[in-house]
Amino acid sequence: MKAMESILDSKITYLKGVGPKKADLLKKELGIYTFNDLLTYFPFRYVDKSKIYKVSDIITDNTYFQLVGTVSNLTKIGDKRARYVTATFSDDTGSTELIWFRGLQWVMNRFVPGKKYIIFGKPSVFKNKFNFAHPEIEDYEESDFNASGQRLEGIYSSTEKLKNVGLGSRGISKLQKELISQCIEALWETLPEYILENYNLISRKEALVNIHFPGETEIIDKAKERLKFEELLIIQLQLIKDKNSVSHKFKGQIFKTVGNNLNVFYNEYLPFELTNAQKRVIKEIRSDMRTGYQMNRLLQGDVGSGKTLVALLCVLISMDNGFQSCIMAPTEILATQHFNSIKKIIGDLDVNIELLTGSTKKKKREEIHSQLKDGTLDLLIGTHAVLEDVVVFKNLGFVVIDEQHRFGVAQRAKLWKKNSIPPHVLVMTATPIPRTLAMTVYGNLDISIIDELPPGRKPVTTTHVFESKRLRILGFMKDQIKQGRQIYVVYPLIRESEKVDLKNLMDGYHNMIHDFPMPDYQVSVVHGKMKAEDKDFEMQRFVEGKTDIMVSTTVIEVGVDIPNASVMIIENAERFGLSQLHQLRGRVGRGADQSYCLLISGYKLSNEGRKRLEIMVETTDGFKIAEADLKLRGPGDLQGTQQSGVLDLKIASLVHDTHLITLTRNLATKIIERDPSLDKTPNRLLRKQLDKIKEGKQNWGRIS
């Protein structure tokens, strides 16, 4: 088996039909280095080439057609870069035009007059006539069209550079055929027999052969199911094993007691009754803190769900056990906000809290450093400034990292190392991720979710408004300002169109100044191109209620809590992603007053853009929105999780295969419970795979 196995590890250069030049391109363009890489490069769709159509059958440009006929009238048109080739394709029912914009000399030499060819492609319409741009071409006499059964052909993604060396979809398919014929005996089974039987899965060999060269439509689904199941199961096993090894490897502080600090605060200072979700999360955290192992927990909660209060209660538990705590935020304004809100909540409770940021004066810094060293400072709240080497704690026991995706791994690790026994780590994010997805993305971490808002919180009224209603919008804004409210006006800033977007923002700002003139109104502007001190100055003016309107890009998306801001106006709303729109909307609705979100767009909307705006109007539930966002645009780079490699899936989809994610998660949990080291004979196949993928991979399970 070992010898056969090593065949799949062979460099792609050695496959017949590849060679050094093509091998280099396959590496650069598709990341294909070995036989196995090619074998697991799957078709993204299939076309049925069992039917031959006539030219007269072409009545739509929404489907693919396969035609048999002759090619004539090959003509080069234009010159230099604008040059293209046209030809006439004919059968006994009529003719249609073929057109090529690349590989022109090859096209001119390709056809023999009177010879029959098969063409395959999707027609387009030009000047009310159908034509085929860059159709697939096959010699009719040499084709295997007359072979029995369906001609299902897998379509592979390729690139221009690969197509230029004959490795378009058809070329890749030929390589797959050569590969399978050479390595058929190396396609050994990787799943134990009991899993194949219990879940009615076909063999790996059958799956791999049929995913590339299916005999019938039904077998494609079976092949996909088998390969997806295996891919997700191996990932889940790896995550659970990593999680178990972390939770039993790193010694942590033992927080045995809930003492005076927590009890007094809970009974006398708590601003409102905790939600059931908050109570559940605190219970989960307390359980972690008693184990003697380091806690590594992710806290997900929608904007305004009360994550900061949960963090504060954990800080008080840390104090009751004789330890210091630290809360780190990505920006000075967010750190200041945490500091002010916690100071306000605890009132005159005997808790020593300080704020450390880049702006903290030298004398104050030295004072903080001294208090940290002698243990008289209970809670330090700060920005990256807390990571400096001079910041030394006497006994750091608990760390909170807010909006963790804004910090690099090395930065988080630096904070983690500020105690000989690592502190318990709670990471917070306001970006909801659907539960099934979170199980895979953060599957080797403990996850807590706050999935309800505090009582009395009024949902933000969201409306989609077209640009033509601008005068009405201005009237609404003036009415809200008259009532003492503040307003955000947010513009998109997309890297590809940054200059245009910045111009639109500044035009919008100048229009606002015109419509809301001084001294009756005050308007601020903030964008990422401003100097940090100017940006902070303008933000602070808005925080203090000195300006009525804040015109900005999405720099205000994360964190800043201004209860008096009750209106969020999002310009060109169709250009924002769903989760981004939701984050922006979460900036209002923090106070007791009714809040509003106006999504402004033009009339020309894509189907996806329209759908996004409809979802925003329909629901304020962050988890429902995250689910919808996932379905619309895929997982993207979820909080930087792609760096981990977990999302590097060959065939499974985090969007569409949620049932398999849940199924494999449950199975992996059972397998590890019964056989933690995968030593039992049936599970050795699984262990072999895990050992293989572990080679050279770092453990990213620790969030800090």
C-alpha cells in the first residue's frame, strides 16, 4: 500500500501530458503540485453531451447547445489588439456565427473545409442574431459521441494562461483520465467499513472515478456526498482532537469562589436583570474557570446584546479570586467607551480601574505601571498600549479581547504571556456567525452565544428609500435633530473605486453643510484618509454631542456606543454586504428612544442588491442576517479564519452542506469519546489521514 500511496505524492511534472512548463503553470495558477492535488481538483458543474441539436433549435441564450456541422468563411477582422476572428457554422437547418478574440492563429489553422466538427457552448445575442464565442471544438470522426450511454462531462475552472497551453476544462479532463488510469490501484479506502455501512456511502475509489467521469447523473450526487462527508469528518476530528489537547495541556488559574465583589455588584449595582442568554454564558465561563485549565472561549453576541456586562461580571469573579484583569480593544475611542461605561455601571464599588492608550500622559502611565506591578490595580482597559513590555502585571488572571479579528495572532499571544500561568481568555465579537458554521470555523474553541437582547430594547425601524425621496429624508433629519437626536450618514468606501467614493463622501459632506448650515447645525466628517488625531477629534465631538450629524465611511462600524444617535442613514446601501449593513445599523438603537435606519439606493438594483435590502427591512436578528449573507455571498474571510486553513475546502460547502457539518460533527464527537487516540483497528484509517494533514501545520486552536 505504501508504494501505491507514494504515487499520489508524485510531482505533477511526471504525469504524462504535463511536463515542466505546464507543471509550473498548474502550480502557480491552481495550486496543483502533486498527483493527489490534481485528483482532488473537482469539476464545478457537469454538462450532458448526449444530445445533438440543430442550428434551428437555438431559441435562447440561457442554455448550452451541442451542434454538428461544417465551418467556413474564416475571417480576421480589425488590427492589433482589436483583432478577432469570425466563422460561419452550418448544418442542414441553417447557420450561426462563431467568434474568437484569443488564439487567433490557432483558429485560422484549425479547420478543414467540408470536414464535420462538433461544437459546444452557450450562445449570446448580438444585433438580434445568435453567435458562439470561443466554443469547444471536437473532430466529429474522432469523438466518442456514438459510445453508448450518457456523455456527462465535468467542467473544470481554468485560467487564460492555462488555456493558452491547452489546459482549459477539456485539457484538465484529459489529464484526469490519464491520472486515474495510472493510479487506479492507489485509490485505497480512507473511511472505516462501519462508517460506510452506517451512512450508506460508496467507496472512495468509486467516488473519485465518478466525480470526474460519471456514467449517469445519479452517481454524481453519491460521489459528492461521499467526498464531502470524508472532508468534513476529517476536519471535525482534527478540530476536536486539537481542542481536547489544548484544554488538557495548558494549565490555568483556578477560580474557586464567587465572593463579595460579584455578590455586592449583582445585588446592588446591576443596571437591569440579566437575560437568560447572559446567565447561560456566565455559567459556561464559570465552569471553565474552575477546571484548572486555561479557558479559551469565544463570545458571540449581536450588537447591544450585553457582552460588556458579561465581561465585567467575569472581571469581578477574577477579583474575588485575587487576580487582575485586562480588557483590550482595537481603537482608543472603543477602549475609552469601555472604560467610561464600566466606571458608570460599578458606581462607588471598590474596584480600581485605569485606562491605558497611546494618548495616556507619561506621568499617568508610570502610575498605572506601578499599580499593575504591586497588584493594587484590579482592571486595566486599553488598546495596543497594554502589549508593551513595560506593562507588567502582578497576577494577571483574566483577559478580554474585544473585536478579536482586529488583532494579529502575535499581538494576542503577547498579552497571553504576561503571566507565568496563562490567564483565562475571553474573546468577543459582534459579528454573528450561524451556529453550524461556527462549529467548524471555531470548532476547536469553546463557543458561547448571546442570542437575545436585553428587555425594553426597541428594534431599529429600517426602511429602504430611493434617492428621489431626498427632500423627505432631509425633513425627517431636521425633525429628529429638533428632538435632540444625532444622525450618522455613511458612505461606502470600496478599494477599487476609492477616489470616486471619497469624492462622493466629500460631496455629500458639502451638501450636508449646505442643507444644515451653521450656527443652527454642526456637521462632522470622518474617513480613513484623515490623520488619526483629526479623526479622533471629530469622533469625540460627536460622542460628546457637539455635532448633530456625522458624515463618514465605515470607520464608525465597530464599537462606538452613542445612545443619543438615533438615526443611521446609509448612502448607496446596495453596495454594502449584509453583515456590514447590520453592523452599521447596530450603531443606533442604544438608547431608550425609537431609532431609525434609512437604506438609500438608486432604482437600478441587481437581484442580489435588492435581496440584501429586503432582508435588512424584514429582520433585525443578526444570526438570521448572517445566515442569509452566507447564502448570498459565501463564507468569505470570516474574521480572518481563512488563515487557519480550515476553510480551504476542496468540495464541501460551508453554506450548502450544513446538514453534513452537523452530522460529521456529532460523529466525530462520538468517535473521539470512545477512542481518543484513534488507536482501535477500524479507526486507524482516520488516524492515518490526520497524521498526514498535521505534518507541517501549526496549531491555531488557541485564540490568544
